[in-house]
Amino acid sequence: MTRRRPLVTALGAGVHLVTGTNVNWAVVSEGASVTLVDTGYPNDAGLLVDSLAMLGHRPEAVEAVLLTHAHLDHLGGVPVLRRLRPGPVLTGHEEARHARREYLEQISLREMAGLTVDAAGRRWVARTLRAVLPHAAVRLTDVTGVDDGRRLDLPGGPVPVVVGGHTPGHTCWLLPDRGALFSGDALVTHHPVARTGVGPQLLPSVFNADDAATASALTAMRDLPADLLIPGHGPAHRGALATAVDAALADRRSG
């Protein structure tokens, strides 16, 4: 059987969006050095390493992994990557607690079963289980919390922006010099079980730890200096971030 390849999309200025199993991660490069934003599902780890190779990088090039949040589809590749290249995993202070599994805020099996009432939901659940099992209990014992708004000395010069709601400490990552925002699951552009098409939107409520807070958090993102939205799910979106936020909020109100 031919091994599946990740979909790699060049977004300019050393930024690449990579799509695995219904989820994205990103590669930010400066010369031979790389910052990774998220890592996909546990069983996407091979695709994660392949995506680096497709861009001319070995795992040793990764200076740090930045997590938007600690759901399995975003931190799942960390254990494999760390075996190849031990290095720091960074996120906001509260989300670091989540990654260490001091508590868990994630869709339950019962809630997943509730999504199987239609064909799209059944496909999503089947793909998710294949991407996770038997690694449903991934926990990071070594993850470092960083201060909200403090620029890091890493490729891309990322700045953490904490916007709790989807998870209590969900952390977006802003690249001010490149006008790009890695929004994780705080603001996406598509999801297989969403009734909305492609475009800026909130995830369906079942995925959010606090749905009202998820919507409120968009207000804090509205004026960030970015015109390239790089989400955890769906394609990248270009245009004023304020316009994208307003579109997502309008979509939620109409739904």
C-alpha cells in the first residue's frame, strides 16, 4: 500500500501549512531552523516527519514545538518527534497544565457517538479513531508555560496570545513580522461535521470546553496585526482578521 503523504501548502515567508488527518500543523522556517506549531494526531506522526522532509528539514532542525492547545489532534505527534529530536514544547501557562493532564477538557466518547447520526459524522468518528488508537492517553510530562504576549526567540519570532474557551488556556501564536496568526481551534475555516462551508467560523459547540467563552475570545483577537489566518482545521484565510472574526460571529448567530 502506498504511504499517504501530507498536504503541504506554502504561505510565503518561510511559513507552510500542513494538513494530516482532518487537522493542520505548521512549519515556520528561518534558514536551517524550524518552529513547529502543533503536531497532529498520534498516528499522524509519520506524516509530521514526512512534512519536515518534504521541506528539506530533519527533525533535528526543530527548535521548539508550540502548542495551541492540548487536544490529541494537536499534541499527538510530540512523543515520536521527541524521540527523534528532544526539545522544548511551549504553550500558555494554563494550557501547559492541560497538556500535563492535570485535568482534561476534550470531547468524550459519548459525545463522539452523538455525532454518528449522519454520514459526515460517522466518517469523522471513524477517521478520528484510526488516527488516535491505541494512543488515546497521550500526556506530556515536560511542557513549559510561557507568558502571554511575550515574544520568543525562535524562528518566526512567535508571540503567544492566550484566548481561553475552546480549552481553558487555548493559546494562539502571532508572527507580527509576517502578519500571520496560528489560531488553532479558536477560529477555524472548516470542519467535517460543521454545517457551515469553508470560511472563518467557530467549531461546533460540542468541541468547546466553554462555548460562550470561545465566542467571546474572538473579540480579543479582532485587532491583532494579522491578515493571514492559519487555523487548526481548514485552509488558510487571507484578509483582515477583524473581518474574519466578524464573519465567524455572524455565522454563529445565524446558526
